[in-house]
Amino acid sequence: MGMDERILIVEDDAETAAAVRAVVEGMGCSVDHCDTLDAGIAAATSTPYKVIVLDRMLPGGDGVEAMARIRAGGSTALILILSALGRAANRVEGLEKGADDYLPKPFEPDELRARVRALLRRGTMQVLDNDLLVFGDLEIRLKARTVHVKRTHVAVSPKEFELITYFARNAGQVVTRMQLLENVWNLHFDPGTNVVDVHVGRLRRKLEEAGSLAIQTARGEGYVFAPLPGSPG
């Protein structure tokens, strides 16, 4: 980890914020802190953070409801919700609305450290020698986190980019919903909702509108990423 990896903490409880800061600074990251929702949104949309640790019950509103505003403002940071609202239904709600991870309070410092480290690692997309994945007319650029079909940019959300990247790394193989829950949502249980189908459906529609029939349904099993060269458009 390096000091160029900036992390934003949006938390109104001073003791919790200090505990989170201690963990994150101990990882060698630089930290900014806001204690209201409006200040957090302003910071998130004006500074390129890698990770945002976001409380829910904040002066100004619910952090989960603010994620859409943060994304609309151009932030590509991965978002970890840290909240006393820790029931399964709360976690599912946060993940369905776009959080990348959800950790209930009170938290163990070691678990928070592991979650943040996993998000930072996920943000790099494990780029090795090649930044570019090409499947016929479909191009995925890992560092820029962009998707193009026939040289046309396809606007995808951070979660949709993680989805298509996971699909691409498993091209031609059946990918189950449970695999997607574990590897894209970091959920190791079935939340009993259609969060996977909704996100995959949205991504598939965007790709099809651009002319790529990349995502196929394997009935009763999951999905197969099998883009065809020169897919009809």
C-alpha cells in the first residue's frame, strides 16, 4: 500500500472515525475525514479516492441513499459501508444499491483492515502484463476501467465493470450466481434476492445495445461469457 492510495472516511462518531483512521493509516494510506453527508459527497466527487468508508446514519441522511449521488458526481472509488445497521436485510440493501462491501459495527480492526485491503486489491484488477482484454469487437481496458464495443464506449458502473471483468477472466465457462455473489459482491451466503440477475441484466442490455451478444444464460446454472467476433448490432 502507498500514500497515493487515498481513502475517505465519512463518519460522524469521532471515536469510530479515529479507529478507522488508525487502521487505514497503519496500512500506509492517506486519509481524509468528513463528519456530515454533504461534506462527504463533496469530497468524494472532487477527489480521486480509491476507497470510501461510509457510515449510514449521518447528519444529512443515509449513506446508502447517497451512493447514487457519489457515482453521479464521477467517483469511481470502491465503497465500504460501515454501519450499526448490521442485519442481513441491511447488508443486502446496501449491496443492492451499489456498495462494494458492507461491514457491521462494532468491527474488529483486523477485519476492517482485511476488507479495505481486498478492495484496494480489487481496484487494481490484478493487472499483469496486459492491460487490454479483447473478445472480437469487445474491448475491456483494465487500468482505465472502460468497455468498448466496435470502438464505441459503453458506460458501465463500477459494479458492472467488476462483473464484466470477472466474466472475461472466466470466458467460455459457466459462471454460477453463487460464484458472482462471492467474487463480485464478497457475499458468502445467498441473500435470497435477485441482485445478481438485476446487475447482469443491466450489463447485458448495455452490451446488446452496443452490438455485443457477450453474455448468454445457461438455464438452471448461471451465465456464460462468450462474445462472438463481429456480433450482430
